[in-house]
Amino acid sequence: MVGFRATFINETVKLLKKKEIMAAAILSVFAVLIGQVAVTAIKHGLGLRVVGNTEFPFMVLSMIIYTILPLFATFVAIDMFNGEMSSNTMKITLTRPVSRLGVFSAKVSTLALFIAANLLFVMLLSLVAGILFNPSSVSLIGIVRVVLSYTTTFLPIFVFGLLVVLLANIVRGGLAVFFLSILVFIGFNFLGIFFSQYSSFFITSMFNWYTLWISESINGFKIFRQILIMVSSGIMFFTAGFYLFDRKEI
């Protein structure tokens, strides 16, 4: 446990020094600003009220779940594995008194931390922007719905990140993993459209599953079924990824 904690802290510190963090933050700010500019332009130009103060974060979330979040989760996962393999820094990590399972778990935990922090940052930013630029009554229920939506979005993005981790341990080149991840992302989306009856088995089709939690009539069975699918998929991706990572000769 001590070895895992030290490795996790080390991976987090390395992550904070990477350019992906700053790029993700800048693009997240741009996403909120662009969304707010569009809302303001429509409101003042056409006289239409598009969203309110607690509805604006939902619009931002619907934008980033298919762009910024999976893209930078892919970058971080590739850099943690393929990047360190190519730069030979993985050898230094594995010389520490911690098992390979501890190293792999620490890297996956750091990826989870990155996704959660990105969601939290965008949520707070969009909430503040929504309240400042759309001054109206702020309801506690509205804020709770926003927090619930961003919280539940973590799971499908994280499972997709685990899929990228698996690909990163199958393919050696980081660029190849990136393009393969893009193809998988696009392929899953197309399959989810053409085979809608099986869309629940494609992780990308569940990026917007937060809508199930905030709808007027909550379908508890569907939520539970999708939780089971995502958790089981995550366990399989994690296990397969660790198996390949453990067998690598570094």
C-alpha cells in the first residue's frame, strides 16, 4: 500500500508537469466561453432564451463529452504507457520497491484523477458563467442536477480511458494507439447508430447517460443495467491491460 501511494503521488506529480494539463484547461475554458458567446448572441440577436443559469452547464457537458474529455484522456493514457516506454523512463518506475500491479494501478488511478479533475473544473467554470451571464433565480435542485450529471459522466469516460490503456499495452507506438483509439471511438459511435438495439454494449453510446439521471421519469432498471455493463467492461479492460503490462519485457 505504501509503495502504491508513493507511486500514485509520483505519477500525479509527473502528470501535473505535462503539457496536456494546460492544454485541457485552456480548451475547457474556450468551450465554456464559446458556449456562452453563442447563448448570449442568440439571446440578444434573436431575443430567444436558450438556457438558464443552471441549464448552461448541461450544454457545455454535451459539448465536451465527445471532444475534450475523451481526447485528453486518450493523450494522458498514451503518454503514461507508450510515452514512458519510448523514453525508457518506465524502467526507472519499475525499479522502485512496488509491484507491477501497484505501478499499473497507480497509473490508472492517476488517469481517473485527471478525468475527475477535468470534469470538476468544467462544472465549476460553467456554473459560474451560467450564473454571471444569465442572472436569474438559482435553485438548489438545479445545482444538484448539474453536480449529479458531471459526477455520473465520470464512469463512461473512465471506462473508455481503460480501453485506451489496453490498446496502449497492445500496440507499441503512441501515434498508432492514438489513431486506433480514434477509429474505435468513431466505430463504436457508428455501430451504436446502425445497431441501436445493441447500443448499450458500445461504451461511447453511454457518454450521455447522465441524461437518464436527470430526466423527469428515472428508468432505474436501465441505469442499473448500464452500470453493470460499464463496470464489467472496465474490469475486463483493466485485467487485460495489466496482463499485457505484466508480460512486457522492459
